[in-house]
Amino acid sequence: MTAPAARSSLALRRIALLDGLGDACLDRIAAECDWRTIDARKPVFTRASAAGEVFFLVSGRARITTYSANGREVTFRDYEAGEHFGDLSAIDGQPRSADVVTLEPSLLACLPGEAFLALLRREPVVSMRMMANLTLLVRRLTERVIELSTLGVQTRLHAELLRLAQAAGVEGNTARIDPAPAHAVLAGKISTNREQVTRELSALTKRGVLRKDGPHALVVADVRELEALVAEVRGD
């Protein structure tokens, strides 16, 4: 059972999409949500499922992924606490386009699709954030398609590491990625195999661009060098 306090509008204040909404609005959303505590490594929903809820990740982490016809995993991105997902199916009424699985025990507030659409109609600030989010999604997917179509495995890995470093926050010329994705996860993101990722990471480590920091973290020790490697191939 989820504690009543965790089900309140206070928990929804952690959600970036809902930032700045008034108490009455958040109370209404909290009451409309189905609150779920899901253990680590459990599915939230699967590809082609018909339900159209939008999920607010109050705590924990989750991953959006799917599988090719031959069983190869393709990883799109990880969600952190404060983010939301599932909005595409709520908007267009179509089945899910990917799987989402928890990476650690997670608390989710699940808003029915109809209630989410009503929220967009009555709260312009949320609608504007949704448009910004969808625009960013299109830009990211365009970038990924270009990379997969034009860049070799080595440069695709460099570009993905650079994205992770920028998301983690660059201080000076370094960035600490914690937790760092497993080699198999990185392979799924850039459409290659784990062995190729391991070889390229080892090469970057010998070059001084990367170093390990404990069992789970990876430090990009020379962000500018990583940027230069990507820019050289892209022709930036």
C-alpha cells in the first residue's frame, strides 16, 4: 500500500509538467490518479497495449525500450523522478509504441487519458509545456535517425556519451555519469552489440577521455575532446 501522504498533491509538485499549478488543481489531479508502487525490473506497460493513462514518476527510475523481430533490445531513454510518460497514446488514442520497465522501486501516479486531455484543455501552461516536450522529442529523434544513417558505431557511441555527459552536468571539462548505463544498454541505444561498445569504451579510457569512478559511475574526463571527436566526423 502507498502511504496516504505520498498520494497527495504534495507528491505531484515533484512533476515538472505540473510545476506552478495551484493547490486546488493538484488536489483534483491527485484524486483522479491511480497510485501504484511497482518493484524494480517490472513492466509498467508493454508495446501495443491499449490503455491510455499518463504516468507521473513521483519516485524511482524507469526505462523506455522495445525489441526487434529477432529479439534484440532497443533502448530509447531512461526516465528520472519528476518526469512523465505515456502521453502519446493519451493524445492520439493509439496503442503504446514501446515498453516501459522500472529500473528501481518506483511510485507512479497514473492519470486516465481522458482526464489528461481535460487537464490540457483547462491549463494552458501545461499545454505549452507539452508542445515544448513534443518538439524536443521530434528533434531528438531526428538527430538519432541522422546518426544511425550516417555515422559509424564509434562516433555514435561518442555522441551518446556526450549526450549523457551534458545531461549529467558538465563542470569545467568533466562530467560524472552516475549510474552509468550498462554496456548492453548503450549498445541498444546506438544499434550495435555489447562487445563493440566494450572495445570502444576501453579505447576511450586508454586515451584518457573516460575513467571509471566506483562500481557504477563513469567520468568523462575530457568533455572537449569528446566534443571534438564527434564534431570531426559530423563536419561541424
